[in-house]
Amino acid sequence: MRLRQLVIATNKIDVLADNICDLFELKRTFSDPELIVFGLENILIPLGDTFIELVTPVKENTSAERFLKKRGGDGGYMVIVDTVDLSEEKKRLEKEKFEIVWYENRKSKGVHGQSLHLHPKQVGGAILSIDSMNPPSSWLWAGTEWEKDVNKSLVSHLSGINIASPQPNSLLANWEKALGRKRSTEGSSINLSGSNINFVMNNQSSSEYLSAFQIHTAKRSSVERRAEKRGLFKDDNIHLGGIDFLLVE
């Protein structure tokens, strides 16, 4: 199991996509027409074989619209992890009494993608989706031609997230149960394959929220200079779309 896609909800999807692509030298790859079922439009941006997804509401009274109003602007909305056998995960989740609020089973051009969303109130911090693909290297939610748009000149992949909470230990326990994975020996994170989910203290409010994306780079200083030039580097962090982008070498 590993992090595969992270989602930001925004009211200015094209502006945010342009800023992310310009800063990190990335490319848009796909917009999924199937998301209209949620009242959303989206843009997928690949980082190696991981993805940033931007979503924006195009209908009233969608969950994303309510999220944006509650948050007062853009922010981290969903975490998508990739697993080998979703049927086994589904059995485990049902046994643990998790409510599955959405299940997707889609086939296109030789790719089979499955996805399930857990009820946000049972997990906390962000919507959690557990997905699987066949073949495993594919990612149907980004179409079937996304590999041609990959550019690793500055950043290579998403390697982790931070979720903030006034009670991080309690939130961590929820995610342990949802993912079927135990916390690390340090006690404040869950290690997945090549990635991690970190739970940090929020002393500013009672909110739980997805606060940071970790991005792997071999050119940290170059990316930081680009961010400073664009006015996106604040308090030693890159800030875009309501998210801190933390550079990991």
C-alpha cells in the first residue's frame, strides 16, 4: 500500500494548476468527465507515477463546495492510497464496521480501476480513498496516456503527507484502523511503501486538516529559488492551494 494521489479542492482550478506546473516544471495530463457525478471538474498533474489532483465544484451543494466554504479557501481534500487487492481490503473494512460511501469499478483500454471512499467522520482529517489498479503500474483516474506527460527534471514523486489535529494521537488511531497498518516505532506516523502519513499537532484551532504534501526532489535549492521568485516561499515552506509543499531529498 502506498500514497498514489493527493487532492486539493479549489475555487480557481486553472490558476492553481498553472502555478503548480510552472513552479515544479510539471504538466497537466487529464480531466476526468466521470467526476460530474460528484458535481466536480478536475485536473490531474503527474509527479512520476504519483499524482496531484485539483477539483473544483461546478454544481451547488456538493461536498467540495461545503468544504471550501467551511475552510474559507483552498485546501487538502482527499488522500488516495493504492493497494494490490482491494477485495481483501473491502472485507477487512466491512469487518471493522467502516461505512463505504462510494465504490467505483471502471474498465477502459485494458485497464481495470477500483476505488472505495470511507465515511469522512469515521476517519477524519481528509476523505480517504483506497484504490487498486490492474495492471498495477497504471492509473486509470489519470487516463491511459499520462506517462507521456511525466517530467522529473525538478521533482520526482509524492512521498508523504502531514495531517494536523488538536488530538493527533486519536486521529492516528482512526487511520491505523482504516488502513489496516500500525503506527511507526516513533509513534506519530504510518509508514506505507515509499511514503508516510504523519500526524502533527494543531494548536491554532479545533480543526483536523491535510496540512502538507511531501515532494521528493534532488534539486531542493533550485525549487526554493523558483518559489521565492514567484512569491510562494513563506516561513521556510512553499505554500500553494492552502497546502505546505515540503521538499524531501
